[in-house]
Amino acid sequence: MAFIEVRLFGGPDKQAFSKMTAEITKIFGEVLGIAPDHMYIKYSATADWGWNGGNF
């Protein structure tokens, strides 16, 4: 079982989330052997990120 959380800079894009879900499911299946029906993926968009000593 896996609970995967993805945080993205900017606003939501449901089409991109759908493509990303397919890729994440594939990778977790191949690398970790987790079945697609044992994965839950949560997407969150945020406008506030800090990196390299500053915010953007």
C-alpha cells in the first residue's frame, strides 16, 4: 500500500494530474512492486515555495 503526495508550484491542471498519475503508478509498480489498486495519490497546488535561501 502506498499513499503518495505530490505538491506542485502553481495552479491545478487536471489533465496533467491524470498523466502524472499514470506515470507514478507505472514507476511505483515497476520499482516497488505495488499494485495500482494499492496506491492513493494526492495532489496539492501551492503558490508559496522556498528554495536556495529565498522564496518564489
